[in-house]
Amino acid sequence: MFKDKLSVIIPVYNEEKSIYNTLNTLYDVLNKTGIRFQIIVVNDGSTDNTAAEINKIVFKIITIHHEMNKGYGAALKTGIKHAASELVLITDADSTYPVEIIPELIGKMESSDMVVGARIGDKVKIPLLRRIPKTIIRKLAEYLSERKIPDLNSGLRIMKKDIVLRFLPLLPNGFSFTTTITLAMITNDYRVNYIPIDYHKREGISKIKPIKDTLNFIQLIIKTILYFEPLKIFIPASLAFFLLSIALVLYRIIMSKGFLVVTVIVFVTAIQLLAIGMLADLIDKRMR
């Protein structure tokens, strides 16, 4: 059903060293599949020779230019809005993802709403400085979503366009676009499957800011879970305050002294958090 239509979206920002080879390799792979496809390149305000490298391409592509850099997610949104196909595939311009795996990703869409290339193959070149926070973020997302997530923010994935459009207003303009769409689909019970892939050393300089982006990712995970599964946040928080209030009561009994006012405040806070969580969950279920 889906194998005859595919839109490939590539966000590009200052990738003069790799974009030409990436596009040529991608075209060769897609051309061999026999499917009908379009390639959409979103030049997100590049200030180097990226535009000139794109203009060297001899086959047909759709090029969209942002006058200024709006962000990875913003470039993807632009590409998705212009996609003419039922399926959209995203990949990066820095030659890190093995586009040769694309036919396998397409094939798995017969039983999926999104298929992600999970960077857990035999050859994965992720710097240690990024690997540690990525693991922490992934474990947090798995805990909150109660689902195994081999790769939370892989930039190689194929998705049904109509589902992505449903969540488009919630998706951020930065690198956390992929994290958000993963959690949005998982928490709404869409079929998300993974295929192990290798991940090559990038060409050019990474745009990731480890500390800032890690903090943003953590904030985003909590925000997304709050939006779709608020009880996953409020119940543990309420339980923590409730246990703290019990500990304060026991301390008062054993020591014959304690903080009565503080104990009452902590207990009331636990009740309020639970009530807010249940109300948020009710609103979320009714909105769906």
C-alpha cells in the first residue's frame, strides 16, 4: 500500500563537506528500490557553501531555503508540510546514517506507524561525551513511558505523515524534535518498531551542545509525559511527599518533638499533587 510513495526530508545547516555525497548516495539507494520518491532538502539558513553544493546535484530535488537558521525541528516541519507522500523519511546531511538500510525501513512500515533506525549496530561512532547523557535520557524516557526504547532520538526514521501532522504543534524547533515524536507515538499506542543500524563518524562539526541540549532533552521528556501520561509524573511525586509526611510523623512520635506544621504541609502537598494529577489525566483522556 505504501511502497509506491515516499518523501525523504533532509534538514541542512552548514554541511558543505557532506551534503553532496549524502544526496548522491541517497538517490542511488532509492533509485534501486523501484518506488516513487521525492527528495526535499531544507537549507536552514546555512552560511557556508552548502547552497552551492546542493546546486551541483544533477537529479531532481526540491530545495527549500530558510532565510535564517530556525533549528533542526523547524526544518523538518517545513519539509513535512511540503511532503506529497503518505510516508516521510528523515535523515541527516552529515553522512552519519547508513542510508543503505532505507529499503528495510520501508518494508517494516507494513506493520508499523513509525520505524526507527536504532544506533545499536556493530559500528556506532558516538563520542563518549554524548553517549553518557544519551543513556541517562533514554533510561528516564523508558521509566516514564514504561516501554523499551533502543534509540530515543535517532535522526533516521520513517513515519506516516498524517500521524506526524497530528502532533506537529507540539513538536519543538530544535534537536528534540525526534525525542518528542518518539514519546508522543509511544504514549499514544502507535506501533513504533526499531531496526539496528550502524552510525558513522560525522563529516564536519557537530551542532550539538552537550550540556544545554541534555538539560533541554530531560525537560522535554518530562513535559511530553506530563502532556500524554500525567499520572506517571504526579503519582510518584505525590507518593514521595506522602512517605516524607509519614517519616515526619514517626520522627515526632519517637523523639516526642517534631515539625507539626511542616508535616501537615507536606501531607497536604501529597494530596494536592495526586488530585492535580488525576484531574490532568481526566482532561487528557477527554481531549482524546
